[in-house]
Amino acid sequence: MHLPNKKFIAFITGATSGIGLETAKLFALNKIDLILCGRRQASLDALRKELSRYAKIHTLNFDVRDKEAVFNAIDSLPADFFDIDILVNNAGNAHGFDDFDEGNLDDWDAMLDINVKGLLYVSKAIIPNMVRKKSGHIINIGSIAGKEVYPKGNVYCASKHAVDAINQGMRIDLNQYNIRVGAIHPGLVETGFSDVRFKGDTERASETYKGYKPLQPEDIADIIHFMVTRPYHVNIADLLVMPTAQANATIVNKQP
């Protein structure tokens, strides 16, 4: 963020896998201290051990869907981790891939609770201190599903359209406090995303990434790092990123 003599602290949700994990690694290598959040304590412990050689690491074990747990966890931060400079709202999920009339209500709840309400809870807990000091950077991880609606995407797309709207609303309302707000909307990224969406059907999940080169979590992490290291007068507000083989949400140039 190009301020002299300042050690930055970043708060990353969903930090134990995929984009969150690779962002944590890249930030640590660049000497950004980290608050890493996730639901698996063993994974958090292993990550803290791995990255502590590069930066100061603090872990928080909670589920972003649990409002009380979110606020209690963030309130518990020690003094040397309280002054958060960067918030990466990365935690998210897709459950199920059904026509609307066949949708599972539990899947719908999970997507709205994590993708929308979880992002709101974490942001609400962290933003007041950014407002107080009149600086900070929030990056919301959306999806191409927040820009287009595709067959069987229905509620997942709705949740990511909400992230897009929240990102815009944050940027407008926090502008008066000199806070940078931006979103990255990835297309196809090779993570455990499809394993969750297809509920453990590994064969179906693997087909998602065959026949072309999908984005890798490291690609998005690199973009996130680029965003936060721009001079402070530069805010990358909204970024759609796809693999070269992908033209939109439904057209992918797959080779045999």
C-alpha cells in the first residue's frame, strides 16, 4: 500500500484452501502479517507453522455463517493484530447444480449464509476500525456468476450478484473515509469448488477442468497482491478474470 515504515496486516477468510491459501502464502512471502480464518483448526495450525518463518501469523477458527462466532473471534484479536489494513473476503461456496424447481433448500441456505451473510458479518466487524483511521483496503471475491446467470446456477448466481452489489455499495459508502474497495470475479479456477458443488462426485467435478487450462488459485492470488500493492491513490474497483479458453460463463473452448 506504499506507506513508509508500516508493517501491514491482512485478514483472509477461507484461508486454508484454494485462492485464500495461495493469497496467504504470497502475502507472507512479501512480509505482510496475517490473520488467517477457517473452519479447520488443524489446517490453520499447519499453515501458521509453514508461514511463520516469513511473517507474523494469527489464526481464527470460526464459521462465517455464525454471526456471534464472527464477532467474538474478531473481538478476541490481540493488540498487535487489531489494526487490520487489508480484508480479503474470500470464503464462499457453491452447493448443488439443479434446475430451480428441483433446488435443495439446505443448499440455498448454505450459499446465501456463507457467500452473502458471512461476507457482511466479517466486514461489519472489521470496517469500523478502518473508518476510524480513514484507511484500509477491502477485496471481495465474487465470481463470473455475479455478472451472468447460467443454467442451474440460479441461487449461486444470485448470491454472487449480491456480492457484486455489496462491493459497489461498500465503495460508495466508504469513499468518504478514504477506504479502497474492489472485487475480483474469477471464471473457472481449478480448486475444490466443483467437489463441493457436486457433493463429492469426483468424476463429475474433474470433468469441469478437462480439455483446457483453467485459472489456478495462484493466478488470483497474484492479482490480489497486485491490487493491494498499488499506490494508495489507485483503486482497482472491479475485475473480471477468465482463462483464455473461457469466453463467458457457459462457453469454454475444450480440446479433445
